[in-house]
Amino acid sequence: MMFDQKTLEKFPTKTGVYLMKDANSAVIYVGKANNLRNRLKQYFIPGRDTRAMVSLLTGQISEIDTIVVNTEKEALILENNLIKKHKPKYNILLKDDKTFVSLVVTNEKWPIIKLVRKKGREHKKDKYFGPFTNARAARQTLDLILKLFPLRQCSDNVFKNRTRPCILYEIKKCLGPCAGKCTEEEYGQMVNYASSLLTGKNKEVIRDLEEKMREASEKLEYEKAQKYLEMINQINHVLQIQHVENLSAKDCDALGIYQNSATTVISKLIFREGRLIGSSHFSFTETAEDKRSILESFILQEYQQKKVAPSKIFIPFDLSNKTILSEIIQGSDTKKIKIIYPRRGEKLSLINMANKNAEELFKRENDSFLVKEKLLLNLQSALNLTRFPRHIECYDTSHYSETNRVASMVTFINGKQDKSQMKLFIIKTKAEGDTAALEEILYRRLSKTTKLCDLLIVDGGKGQLNVALKVLKSLNIASIDVIGISKQDSRHDKGLTKEQVFVPYEKNPILINPSSPLLFMLQEIRDEAHRTAISFHRKKRDKIISKSLLDEIEGIGPSKKKSLLQHFKSIEKIKTAKKEELQKVKCLSKKDIENILLFFCKNSS
């Protein structure tokens, strides 16, 4: 039943909140107004409201309820509470978007800093930094932290089972806590430095390092003093190249907004101690709210009862009730939170930057790179990987009855194949079997490279996985995640069959849904390694066959042999070729054709 517009005259003219409902009495929109009757009438005046979603909204309204309150502040609070309760589809509602990632410093004896998605798995005592706009921004920050401070990068399971330090200790990228190479105090100091940098306390970290360098020098511990000096220089270098610095942004968030007919993006830039230390963005689609209502609702949902809030929030346009909003989000906290609309100077430049970010983020929503980034993040979460799988290597072997044994390695960077890093191997070991071949090529590859991947995939099950783990252990490498992937029927030509993913320290494989995008990505990587290995095997086999057969045919030299292979593509096709087909190869004489037909006729058995 459609809403009867004639009843609008009966609505109150006081301050309050209105709830629009559909034919099933479900709340589809919540709004507030100083004059309820006048505000509601505006929805039904043709051409008065040009927002795309308003016409859709009014077409679904069956009834409207109102709640009268005493003040505008009460209306704001009530509207926010009702939105959270009813989750109307035409209002904005902040959600924990799966693309939002954070860095976490785990709460344990030997903490690890890693990239995580905050999705109901938070440990109360862990320290979270972020969220970041995307995994790339968080990963770059993590790479910097691990470059500056030698903290462990291995998983908890690997760490518990180690008795000697891995290769990262040898190249001074880890303090080696697994083997008692450092004290808990020394390790904790590095963790504190990393945490301080993540919160923007750069000067405090440098002062402390300078003090420790002086102490070490006075004690004639020159090697330790040199390490502190190198760390200071690295941090100073990072600070010099960091171009985002604004002394007016002591402790603030700058909000930017971009809106088209169907989508609104809000960008939040986080400034602490005059430096941009993080950002996040929020996307809303099919909302019937205007920019001002969206911004008000966002501020209430994002900052109300937040444990750590900035002292200032810069907004992209003026809000008449910004003082009331400040009072609400401040609550009983003694720390004052000011909402400011800057009109000039450096503070306005922060808003311009936030607005630009919102626009760029809107453009990126359909970017193929971002789609891949989300998939990789989901892969990390689904398989509980320690590292973000930016750099993936996949290995496969190929042979025919243990002859012409070869293997391939394909590389995917950010979800896209990098063919320049593809490797092909000829198996040298005399030991038979796929696992022996895999062990050889993994050792050959990983013992020589200094650029380790984040995720290593082997085509196969538990046996192949254990071989990979064995090689990593023998080479003292603990910073690579490993999985094995195979079809249940061990075939590569069946399409959407169930895949088995084998992970370390788990008895049973993980089965991935046949329709999952994660499956398609893993299949693409694994099948590319499989295709490359088979192609290499066939080329090697054909080359050997061509040497043993074509070279034996009278009158067929290197030039004619090359022309034959270029025309027929393989020895098998030359074997079955008829006289008419051979005549199409221009360089062959009648005598050559007779010799070829006679040769393969004699050797057909």
C-alpha cells in the first residue's frame, strides 16, 4: 500500500526523528528535522530533491512514524541510535569493510608485527595501528618497520619449533629470539621503537637511540654503537623523504568527501605530531541522505565512544550543529574534541588533500589492481598466512615415465604473472618420483636467490608440502608461507572440481568452494605452473626425438629439418603427413619427400 501524502498535514511541526517504512513495516530510512512536517513534505514535491535515490525511496514508503524530542542534540543522538538498530538500506552505516587492514603488534613474550584484517578476531591486549586505506599502504609501512627493526617474521608454529636461528638472523634482519640470541628486554625495546614510529613519535625514538649509542660508545662497545648509528641514519632518511608534514596538524583527522549519483566515499586522513601516519576510507552506495546528513551520521558513528580520538576533526564544509556533534562524541571524556571547518591556510590544504583522496579512492573501486589486492588479502585470511602474499612462486614438475624430467617456477606479483621471473629446470637427480625432483629444484632455487617470496605453492598434496618444508628447514628459511594444492582426482582438465589446499601443521586439507574467487586465483597460478612445465617437457622431448629421427633421414640437413618443424610443429605430425602435405614445404625436393615417407614407413613399428 502506497503512502497517502494527504496525511502529511497531520504531522507535527516540532523537532524530531522520522522513520520511513515499506509495505512489510521494515524501516528503510531514518531522518531528523527541526520541523518534521515541512521536511517530510519536501520528499514528495516533484523536482525539489534531485538525489537519485529519493525517487526510489518515496516509491517504497508505505508508512511514516515520527518521534518528537526537545532539542536538536536529542534528535541527533536518537537518529544515530535508530540507524544502528534498524540498519535502514537508504542510510549510511559504517561496516567493517574487508578491505580495511591494520598492523598489529601481538601481545606475547616475543611479539610479531604483521598485517591483519580486523574482523571479530581481535585480541584485547594486542595493539592495532590503522586501519589503512588498502593492503598496499599497510604493507609498505610494515616493510619499512621490518627494515628498520630486526624483529621476527616467522609464524608462531615455526618459532616454537626452532632451535637455531634462520637466515634472517645471519643477514641481520632478525635478533634471533628463537635461539636465545637476544634478551627479552632487547627484543622488547625494538618492539617499542616500532610501536612509537607507528604512532608518529619519531623524535622520541631518535633521542632514545642517540642516548643508547652514547652509552655503548662510553663502554667501548663500538659494534653496538655502530648498529644504533645505522638505525638512526635509516630513520632520518625516511623522515627526510616523507613529504607529508604539516605543523598545524598536531593531533587531528581531516575528512574528505566525494559523491556521485549513487555512491559516496569518505576519506579520513590521520595526522599525529604534524605527520600523516595513516588513512582510511568508507564507501556508501544507494543512500538517500545528502552530503551534510552523511557527514553528520559518519562523525557520530565513527567517533562516538571511541577510545582514541583526535583533539580536532577538520570537515570539508560547514555544519550548523558541529558544536552539538562535538559534545556528543566527547561524552564524559575530559579531552575536548573540536569539529572545525577551515576556510583558509594550511588547514584548508588538509581538507583539499582529503577530498582529493576520496575522489581517487572512488576511481580505484573498480580498478583491477584493487580487486587483486582484495583477493590476496582474503587468501591471507582464509589460509591463515603469516605474510601478505604479494610475491607468490609456484612450482610443478613434468615427465613421461621418468624420462625428460623437467620442472617450472612461475611468479605472480600482486596477483599478476611476471613472466620475466619464470624459471625452467632440467632435473638432474637420479632418484625417481615427483617429490625427489621437487626437492632438487626447490633447493637449487632457494639456495641461490636473495629475493625470497612471501608464499610458495607446490602442485601436489601432503608429500610435496613436506618436501618444501624440509628444504626451507635445511636452508634456515623461516619467513616463507607454504601451501600445497591439488584436485581431489589429481586431474587438471575437469573444470570446477573441489581443490584440496594443504597447509603446514594441519592434518586435513582445506576444501575451497568451487565458485570462490580465491579458487580461481589459485587455479590460475597452479595451472600456469602446470602448463609451463608440460610445454617445456614437450619441447625437450621433441628436440631429442628430432635429433634421433630427422637427422637419420638421407638428404635432410639442418635447414630442411627446421622448415619441416616450423611447418608441422612436431615430429608426430611429420610422421603421419601424406605426400600432398609434404609437398607444401617448398624447400623439399621429390627425392626428399620419398626419403621421408620411406623412412617413417620403415620405422612405423
